[in-house]
Amino acid sequence: MKAKFNYLFLLAILLPLALFAFPLWKITLEAPQYPDGISMYIWINQITGDSPSTLQNINILNHYVGMQFIVPDSIPELKYFPWIIGGMSLLGLLFFLVKKKSLYLTWAMIMIVLGGLGVYDFYLWEYDYGHNLDPKAPIKVPGMAYQPPVIGSKMLLNFKADSWPSTGGYFLGAGIALALLAFWLEKKKTRKTAVLEKAMAMVALITVFGLSSCSVTPRPLALGSDHCHHCKMKIVQPQYGAELVSSTGKIYTFDAVECFVQYKDENNISADKIAFEMVVPYDQPGTLMDAAKCVFIRSAKLPSPMGMYITALSSESKIEPIIDGYDGEIYSWEKLQSGIDNLPGLTAQLP
């Protein structure tokens, strides 16, 4: 057996141990009263939140609709899951020492079966959690159940629930994928360089996928489908728009700069919670640019979507070609945010 395939399997059996350092799953609730969302992290041995009060807040919400409180100490799976993960890694180490390719597949299939059972157990827990309601709850909606999705998004009253794997879940999936890859490469029984190149390409693809899954980055606005988080209007004008990316990777879209600024003010979004502030320059339709690098003008000849006549441009040199003889004030991003409530009124000048 070629050593490189054996060590690929060794990496595969070590990756699930990351579950002791990273959460397996993440459930986020979004609502008007929680604009940045509150997130609950499910580990193999505990349940935590994005703040010390997250579980308490979720349990308060549960009380009003009659759902059970989340008490980590009462969940038996959190006691034996660590033993399962540790045991599978030890079993994988034994298979690694034996150096038989069929054992690679055996280990991967056991992990897949255990993973499937874990997902099914998660579904049963969520079903009971969302259907077994207190009949004396303060808020009762006939026929309403509050079962969160196992994976994906779902509306629960005015809450949007998102359920997705977290960092540890991606490590677990990568471990299973690498074990299958090691089995496949050994089964090919070829010494050609092409095989090694394909193997390295697949490993690189898995690595890139894992990194991109955890990245925090802006995305292009989707005209005609994205809605403004402030005014709730659909974003349709390619020359206007803005986007805020939170430090957790959540994206907020806006149809106008004024909506962006007002939303930040109304929700007291501090700088430490912001990863990117992007706006669409009028001279570069459909393109997002760092708001701090743009200039902003107000002209009655350029009515912005929400009527404050604020237009972003990529630089001052772009003003004259767009508005001949512009003699209004030029705002920086910082100046615009601090003075938006005191801007003088304008009346549209139609051509």
C-alpha cells in the first residue's frame, strides 16, 4: 500500500476530533426584535449561545408559546456523543495500523450510519420540542407547531429559523469524505502521477469548500429578488443599493443609502458587529464598493429610491460627467452618517 493513501486515511480519522473544539450544528432565530439574530450552538457535549444570555432568551420565548425549556443537562445524547466520536477515532487508528483498504470503507460506512442515526435522533428531538406544547401557554395558535428545520430555513410565527452545520460538522463531513477518497485511491491500484494529482485536487477542493463555508464576505445584490431590510421594498434599481455584512456573516440588503444609514441608527449596530459596509456607486451600476471609499452627493436631479436624493459615486471625478455644474455639498461616508437627520429638503427636478 502506498504510504500517502494511508496517511490520507489518518487525516480522515483525526478530523472528527475537531468536534471537541468546534460546535457541530448552529440554529439561528431572526425576528424584528433580534435584527442580528440569536444563535444556539449544538456541540457533542453541550449547548451554548452566541452570548451568555442566549439560552435564557430562547427559553423565555419558549415559555410564551408553551415549548419545553432547553436544559442541556437533561439531554442524554450530550453525555454519550463524546464517547462515540472518541471511540470511532480509536477504531480508525486501529484500522490505520492494520493498513487494509477495505477497512477504510468500513470506517467511513460506520460513520455514515452513525451520522444518519444522529440526524434522525435530532429530528425526533425537534419534533417533540415543537409539538409537545403546554396547553396553559400564554400564547396559543390552534394547529400551530414550532418544530425547527433539521436543515434549512423555516418561518415560525414572526421568527425565521435557520438550521445548518457549524464548523465541527464540516470537519466531520470532511473526515468521512477523505476516508472514502483514501479507499478509492487505493482501489485504483495505479502508480501514475495522474492519480496523485487527482487526489491532491480533491483534497484541495474539500479544503477550499471548508474555508469558503466559514467565510464572511459581501455578495452581489440580486435585483428583483432581494428586499430592503429597512423599508421592505424590492431592490430594482441597479444604480442604487447597499449591503451590510455583520461580523457573523449575516447579510443585510438595502435599496438606498438612506435606508442603510437609518437601519444602522435605529438598531444601534456598533462597529464591532460590522465586517463590511458596501454601497452601489451610481457610475458603476450593480457593483458593490466599500462605502468609506465612495463620495456622496445630494441633487434634486437624482432622486434616490427613498426620496432623500442621496447618490453614491466611486470618486469626486465622476460628479461632473453625471451632473454638469454640480455645486452642492460633497459628503464622506462618515459625514453622511452623522448628519443624515439634518439634511435640508429637496424637490425633484424632472427633466
